Amino acid sequence: MVDVILGLQWGDEGKGKIVDYFAPDYDIIARFQGGPNAGHTLYVDGKKVVLHQIPSGIFHQNTVNLIGNGVVLDPVTLKRECDTVAAFGIDVRKNLFISERTNIIVPTHRALDKASELSKGESKIGSTLKGIGPAYMDKTGRNALRAGDLLDKTFVTQYIKLRLKHQRLLDTYNFNEDISAWEEEFFEAIEFLRTLNIVNGEYFINNKMSEGKKILAEGAQGSMLDVDFGTFPFVTSSNTISAGVCTGLGVAPQKIKQVLGVTKAYCTRVGGGPFPTELENATGEELRKIGNEFGATTGRPRRCGWIDLVALKYTCMINGVTQVVMTKADVLDSFENLDVCTTYHVNGKESVEVPFQITRVKLEPQYKTFAGWHTDTTAIRDAANLPANMSSYIQFINEYIGAPVKYVSNGPGRDQIVKL
């Protein structure tokens, strides 16, 4: 069977730590979508490590890590990460596997991403400029290079053909930056990638299931960035929800068992797009400062606001969430009062549904206020010792979203988590 950990907001929920926490209970950790725009932050031996491509189970010696076919893979980023991981004594050639069907990000994907975003002016979506969107466009356009192609003698010919197609598109943008250094770095990384375990991913993971191995599927970004169900067009280019596990790994729907959704105790968003509960004031700045809310991939300051239960209930519904993990609860320790969004006023009418297109309506979040707990919770390890006001806050969320909060993370450390 396969369990899933994924984000329930706009990404940056702290999934990396949560996957790392649960990893010892699993034989295989598998990434099923997204690309190097993901940034999963871990603390290993007291050192901060940010992973963009490699599954977060890599630091557990006996855990196998699979990059699935739903991922778009940047060889340069992967090589850099492998070097970082190797410095901790981890042998990636032993426990890192890549599906043959995983699509490859090439240098001109990055150039197209940059050219496209620049052309949009004030309408830009806040792309990380990593080449993610163009890579997924080539996937659906059936032009992509895949990891299995690296082992074929025609790879360079295929690459040149794709590059020429991209160059014609770049010419329409009048994009003339020199990317020769990117290409040199790319082909060095390709040689490294060929030394790793490139496998038939769907057979690999299904054979492991037949052997009784426990598998944890690791999501990137968040459900509100899903290309179908997120705040389109301000979304990523993949299916970030639990359904993406099936197409991103090649496993059948009935194989999915537990779906663990991760949400912050408040809410953040990076880049453009609607954010109903955003606080563009001193409170929002305080959340950003205390929570150190800066993008793990880009370093951009995150937009901050109160938790949005309308959106959270929506993402629990579309994912079939069975358990919720609440992260960064300690960030709220010093606040006098906490607001929780319970309904929207959409064009003057009350609603508990996420609109089709938030940017086309007048949306006003409606709040219920809770008293803060004014207690340093970072050292608490037993649920019985949580402040009463914090327990009330969590209980209200439980009842509203219809999925139980089973774990509360109260700090960045591996041991800073409370099971409820």
C-alpha cells in the first residue's frame, strides 16, 4: 500500500520535515510530481539542508528513494544536491532511483520560462524561472526528453532537435541571452545522471508493493497550486493532489491508503495570485519575521495571513485527507488573538466554497477570533501539556474541516512534534 504526504495550502507547509519524521516507518519514499521549484527544508545533524529534487527520505540509510515519472528533473540541480547529500556520508548510488519516464529540464526550458514571464509584465504569475512550465508543456506536447533517453545513443540528436524547436519560440520573444554556460553545466550533469539508477519506475514500485514494502509518496508545492484545482492561472504545472500519485508513480487508486495533509497553523503564499486572508500590515510582517517566511527555493519573502478554513476544507475534500499535520504552530505563541477564516463573502453573498476564479469576484474573508496562548510551546512533546487555548484552536479546525489534526509541529527540529 501507499501512504501520501502532501501540502494543503499554497506550498511551503513544511512537508520536508514531516516526510523526514515519518521516513523511518517506510521502505521507500517517492516523489510523484513537481520539479526544482520545490524546496523541502530538513535539519540534519543540526545543519539546514534544502532538497529540491531528491526525496526527503535520503538521509535514512535504509530507505530507498524514487524520483517518479510525474516529476520534471533538472540534472544540474540534482547533481548539486547529490554532492550536498554525499557530504553527509550518504551514497546516492545505493538508495536513489529515477524512473525512466521522468521528463528532463533542458537549458532552453529555463530560457523559455524567463522569456515568457518577462513578456507578461504586470500579469506575471511569479514563476521560479526554473523551466518547470515549459518542461511540462513539452511533456503534454509529446516533445520531451526523458531519463531513459539518456541511455540511448540518439540522445544528443534528440536534444538538438528539441533545442531548435525552443530557439524558434525564443526568437518570437526576441530573447538573445547567451546560455552556453548553462549548456556546458547541463551536459556535465547528464554524464553524472547516467551513473545513477535509472529504472522502469512503475514496475519498480509495484514490485516493491508485491514484496510487502511500505511506500510513502511525497508531494511538492501545495493543493491550492494544483494545475486543475488551484487558483488558476496562478498555479504550478502539475497535479499536486493525491490523484497525482497514481499518474506520477504508476500505482492504482486502490493502493492508496492514508493521505496525510500538511497545513501551517496560519497561511502563506509565494509569488502572485489571490490570497484571501493575506495580511498586508504589521501582523503579517510579524508572522513573516517570527516564522522566517522566506522561500526555500527563491529566498523571496512569503506573503502571510491567517489560516483559511474554507480553502483548507476544500483541499481536504479533493485529496481525501485522512489525517492532518499542523506545522509551525509555535509561530503563533506570542500573538494576543488569532483570526480564523470560516466563510467568504463573494459579491456580497456568504459562501463556504472556493470560487471558480477568485480574481473575478469581490471576495471578503469572514473571521472567528480566538484568544492566543502566550506560552512557549517549542519544548512540549506531550499533547496533555499543550496550552488550553491552543487545544481549542486545533479542535475548532478539526470540526470545521472534517479531518483530524493528528500531529502538531512546534519547531524545526526532528523531535519537535506532538502526536495528538
